[in-house]
Amino acid sequence: MSASIVVEASHSTHTEPRQRFVQCASPAGLHRVAYTEWGDPANPRVLLCVHGLTRSGRDFDEVARAFAGDYRVVCPDVVGRGLSDWLADARYYGVAQYVSDMVTLIARLNVETVDWFGTSMGGLIGMALGGLPNTPIRKMLLNDVGPHIEPVALERIRSYLGKPARFASLEEGVRHAAALAASFGPLTDDEWTRINTPLLHERDGAWTFRYDPDIAAPFSASTDEDHAAGEAFLWHSLASIETPVLVVRGESSDLLSRETVRQMVEKGQAVTSAEVPNAGHAPAFLAADQIAIARAFFLENNGSRA
């Protein structure tokens, strides 16, 4: 009986999140990156889940619970977001810095390889890291993102990114965040509350988003030439990835077109695809059928075309 109690207590501990921090560096100094960890901390099999532009690692709570029995699941708040520090110099908000931070995080985890679940910006970071020689990424799921981002989506992002927003209550902030992310899919009020509450905090008598408004600075300053160079780099990175990649597209995504997915499958070495109905940019992966797509890819096979 006592052995049973120990096992149950251990299992309970592994299905609850643990908050951790790792110190990283930019050319402007040091900063801390927060991450939430699930599962057995001694498990050498790691699933690294990286969120979108203004989101947080807590977007992956349901994914983490679903995988915690098989993986040590690690969900960072990318620098400038969530519980992570803000950079001293906003010029360094970009994929190069984020890749550097993820390499430092993987070193902290003390594992040789990771599987990667990247939503939107998290997928861009994954493509950049996955295309490097000796990459630690073993398998990668790209959630509604590719090397080419549709211009209409860039304009939509520009319309809200970094704009001041203050709310009289947490509930008002949650509703506003839900409106911005409406294309995630038909989520319930409880689901919106669970994934949006970590995005907000109370400061000076009002509720505001946790992300640094200055993450918009490099985005706003980028030129057409910058976008073209970045896209060319990502196509090259994707083509260099030898390990399995699954591209998941929301059926009505304004950011990732079916044509881009087709080209990713054609140009990649081991790229397959799936499409999620009743979702745009980006599928929330809260529903069981969406999580099943990820489980089939990471745990059952090398990914199969849907």
C-alpha cells in the first residue's frame, strides 16, 4: 500500500507544472527566460513547445498534460513575454536572439536532442534552429507557419502589435485577447480564460499585457528587402532539415496558405502536412482531435500526410 501511495504522489507531481528560469545573454547584457516544465525531470526525452508572437508558454498546458507521461515537456516564455525578462535593447528582439536563448535552454536541460512543437513565431525559431548543422531537433511540428507569411497577416499583426492596451479588469483583458486570437478556433469561455490569463498582469491600477511593447520595434522597422532575405533564409533552413517535419495548417489561416504548405512539402526532405478544420491562425491544440495529430506525429510514426 505504501508503494502505491508513493507512485501516485510521484505521478501527481509530474502532471503539475514547475516554474523554472534560465539565464541567457544578448549583446546588451543578461536576461532570464522563464519556462514551465512538466513530466519527469529525469526523462531524457524532451518536447520543447514554443509559442507565438505575443503569447506565452502556458498556451501549451493541455499539450503538456497530454504528453507528460511520455516526455519531459518544456514550455518557455520567449524573452520579452510572459514571466521572462525584457531585453535592454529592443533591436535584439528577433529570431537570431530567440535561437540563441533556446540553445542555452536546451543546454540547461542537459539533453542531446529535443522534439519541437512551434506555433507561429515558435515555428520560425524552430525552422532556423532545425536548419543548423548538428541541430538538436529530432522531430518538429510547425503549427500554422512557414517560410512565407501572407502579407494580409503581416498587416493584421501590425494593427495591434505593441499598441498600448489597459483594461479595467482581468475579465476585460481576457475578452480582448480572445478577440485578437479569435481565429484560434471555437474555444469555450473557460478555455479562453485559461490560455489568456497568463498573458495579463495588474500594474498601476489596470490590467495590461505582459509582453514588452518594444517587441514591435524590429517588426515595424523591417523593410521589404528584410522580409525577402528572412524568407529566403527560412526556405534554405527548411530544405536543410533532414529529420521529420509536420506542417499543421488551420483551414482558414490568413498567414499560411495551402500553396506555401505545398511548397514546403515539395522542397523539404521529410515534410508532411495536415489541415485542421474550423480553425485559422493558429489552431489552439486544446481539443482532443488536434492533440491526437501531435501524438500521432511525435509518438506513433514519423508523420503521415493528412
